[in-house]
Amino acid sequence: MCVQFDTLSASEPVQYSAPDFDQGDGLMVYVFSHAQRHQYADAYNKMMQARAMQAEGWDSATSPFLARPQEDTFDREHNPLYIVSLNEQGEHSASMRVLPTTGPTMLRCDFQARFKPCPDIASSHVWECSCLCGIGDSISPAGRASTIDASKTLCRTALENGVQQIIGIYGKNMGRLFRRIGWEPSTLAQTSEEDGELCLGLWDVSPLALRHMAERQAMPF
């Protein structure tokens, strides 16, 4: 899937090529933009419901990046890319949001003051991944499969678009999950325990990363 991010005003959403999906392990992984959400209303609505459910158990004062049950400014004004995985029953398994770092990002707009020091990352070769939902279950076979399938789709889509790295903000305890699926980020910065123990991670995008995840997925659970 070829994605074309442009620097446009909020009234001129970024245009993407036709939406795409992957299929594996009984999962359907959809890739579409905010402008295309009406074509994938079921997947989009279930992603938003998952955001709301995940936000219920978090303190918005320390984890505002998780407490986003509704569309936010990044959704409405910057036409992000979504990766949404649904299981055989059509239920939400995993989802994430992708933005180019050449425009507004959560790191630059919401978190720059919380990471000290905080790098200002802006490159056409780097994307930001945020709003991870359902990417916390690597204990069950189904949970690991959905997490790896969504992560492989992200990595493959980035590769197809010349992206070399992906940044993201996540809770420190998520590090174990990334190791389990075979795609572990480098930690660029970290907040204190009082500030939620958030990490700023950097993932390398490469065929090797895809291979590592595929090998981990093929391993007996």
C-alpha cells in the first residue's frame, strides 16, 4: 500500500491510495485513512470503542496518550493512517494510528515537555505510531497473533513507503511485549515514575525486522 503524506491545511486532508488489508491466522488487518473511515465504518467504530475501553482504567493526568476515547485533533485534522485487526468473529483485536513526523505529532504537541531531553524528530523517513489498543496481550496465542500481525502490517507498510524508523510513546511495562513479538525499540527517553514511567521508543524498519516477527509468529506458543 502506497501512502502519500502531504503538508496540507486541515480542510485539505491527506489523500491516500486505495485501502488495503492483510489476512492471516483468521485475522483481517485493515489499513485505511481517516478520510476513508466511512468505507470501513465497522473497523473504525470498533477501534474507537477499544480506545474508550482502554482509557477507562488509566489516569489521564499521567497517561493522556491512552485516555482518548473519542476522535481527537490528530484524527480530525491530520488524516492519519489506521491499522485495525479484527478476529474471526469480527471483534477488535488490535489497532494503532500512524502520522508522519513532518507534521504535528503527539510527541511534539503533547509530550515534548515531559521527556527531558526530548528530541525533535521531523523526517519524511520517520513515522509516529500512537493510540495502541489491544497491543497488550502477548500471553495468549490469539493475543500474540493479533499483535504480531498488526505490527508486521505496520512494518511492511512503512517499508513500502520508504520509511526507515518509527517512533512511539508507551508504558515502560510494554517493553516485555515488544521483546516477545520480536520487534523491540531502542529507548530514546523516559519519564519518571511520578510521571507515569513513559518511554519514547524508536523502531528500525527493515526486512530483518519483518523476518524476526515472522519467525516469532511461527514458533510454538
